[in-house]
Amino acid sequence: MQQKLTDLAVKNAKPNGERARKLADANGLYLHIETTGAKYWRYRFRTLDGRERVAALGIYPLVTLADARKAHLEARRLVSAGEDPVAVKQAAKRDAQTAAASTFEVVARAWHAKKATEWTPLNMQRVLRRMEIHLFPDLGALPVAEIKPKQILGTLRKIEATGLFETAHRCLSYVKCVLQLAREDELIESLATEAISHGALTAPADRNYSRVKPDEIGALCRAIDAANLFPTTRLGLAFVLLTAVRSCEARGARWVEFDLQHGRWTIPGERMKMGAAHIVPLSRQALALLMELREHSGEREFLFPNHNRPQVPMSENAMLYALNRAGYAGRQTVHGFRGLFSTVANESGEWDADVIELCLAHQSGNAVRRAYNSAQRLADRARLMEWWADYLDRSRAGAEVVVINRPVILKTAA
């Protein structure tokens, strides 16, 4: 049948009084005009079993006459093949809704939420932040059923390219857990991660974490001081080195946690690895650093805010990247500062091992020892932190620092 409508006729078509109006084109395609003036493309057809149906093909002028004829032709092909265009469209809409509700990010957040009763708040925050930084940008919007091994591996290789080999392995384990949940919920039939072999990723560094030798600490301090870094990042590295805390504990530090008058920082239990609050005695040097830091972040909640979003802490890898820029990529990690502190303090022979372990927030497996340490030996720990800060100053200045092994002499409890 010859087509009747023209672009001009469609554009100039007006409502017909109080009733809707229809302008026919050809083969069941027509323009439906409401009394309000709204115009809709429709296709009237009969299924193979004789039922009369009407398919919606779009709204004019978003869908032009040419577009409507293309959609009409496709719908006619479906009818000829014995399918119902209305049912096909409804099924596609349902599939799209299912896909939107089963993207990697949606399923990942559901998996993460299930861990709330198993993990500490600190670990919950850490895992979610890793996924937000490393996984969601590439995989987040993809339906889990469409994720391929090549896409997963490509994302993990990006992480490896920054030197974060352990993070890449952790993220692979997260992807495996997320897809496992998707399979349990019957969103997928097989795990894309099964095609990724154990050796596909670079093995992470030794769990002792990369660190320089004690006689290289001075050069390390000078490199950090001289590196072109944001002031808060440079001070963050110095603060972690002075206090021997974990980088996550420093990054999440809030000004309200500090008692500067008494030289103490109390880290809440929910931010500690073992779930118990930890008191950090602050050396003279740490207090001086905090005074300098106040000029940069004193009006913020966090000591070390994110440069782009100051309402949240510094990113997980900011300090590591800063160390890399200072020339220590692969040679020193932020966590490795703790190993330096432990090595130097233990090799000095001056400090009780329990005091060193308490400064590192390590808990003894011995119940009697834990009870003995319940007083936390703050006075001894404060002296140790002063000693460590002085050691760093002498090392930075280039003075010869000699560690002499001799019997432990510090045994007094706080």
C-alpha cells in the first residue's frame, strides 16, 4: 500500500475537537493525536492466531516519520516470523531492568553488605574503598552476566601498573566473591574468574613489606622532605614514620581524637585492626608536626583530607604514590615504616619487646602477658617514641647512628 503521510502533514496535524484523531500511513502504521495535541506513533496488527494488537513505536517529534517507518518495518518482520512485537518489547524492557539491577556494582555492594556482621567497620570501609577506586570505574556498570575474563584481567593489570600487586590480588578475590554471589542468585551460570589462572597476576611483595635498611633511614627522610608533594601528603608520611601506626589509621585520623595538651592520640576501636582502642604517645616532634599540619587542615574533620573531596580522608594509595615520587618505588612501602621502627628498636637492645609490640598495637597471644600489659605501659611507650623521633632526627641530619646490642634495661611498668 502506498504511504500517505508526509513530514509536513505530520507536523501540521491538529487535534480533532474532543476526540483523539488518527492519521493513517500504510500497513497499519498511523499517527495517534490526543486532544491535548500530543502525537504518538502506533502500529495495528494481527498475530498469527488472529488477535488484534497495537504496538507503540514512539512519540513525535522525538521519533520522526522516517524513524517510525523503520520501527514499523522491523515490527512487521517480527509479525511475519510469528512473533508479537509488543511481547518482544516488553521482554526487552524486563531484560534491561534485570541487567540494571544486576550490574557488578549492585551485586558487589550487596556482597559487601552481607559482611557487616563478620568484618570490623574499618575493614568494611577499606574493602569498599578499594572496589570504588579500582573495580567500579571499569566493571561497575556492566551486568554480571556480560563480564568476560579479559575485562577482569584488564582491570587488574591497571592496578598492577601502579605497583599495587597485593591490591590487585585482593581485588581479584573480591571479584570472585561477587560473581559467586551472582551465581548463587542465579544471575550467572559460570564464574568468569575461573578462566584466570593463579599465575596471571604478579606475585605480591613479601608480607614483611618492602623497606630500606636502617642505615638508609636518613636518606629516606631527606628524600621525603625534598620531594615535590602536597604539604599534607608530606606531613602524612612523616607522621606515620614518627608514630609507627598503620597508614589507614593515620589517614582516618580526626582532630577530635587528639589530646595535644597531654601528648596523646586515642584511635577508636572501630578503626583498629584488632577492634580495641589504641593510645599513641606523641613525641615532641610529632606535636610540632601537628602544629604545622593545623595550618593546612585544622578547620577540617580529618588531619589528612582528600585534596579533591576534603570531607573524606586522603585516598588509600596517596602516601604510597608519594613515596614512589620520592624515588622509593619498590624499595619502601608506607607499612614498611612499622618494620623499620620495630627493627631499630629491637636491635638497639634498650627496649622491652612488650613495649615495642604495644607501640605497634600488636596483641600477645598469651593471656597472662595481655593482663600484665593491661596498663598499656604508657610512660615506657612515651619514652620509646621520643627515642625513635630523636633517632630519626639524627639520621636525617646525617649523624652517625650506632645501634649497640646490649641487655634490655627498660622494665618499668607505667
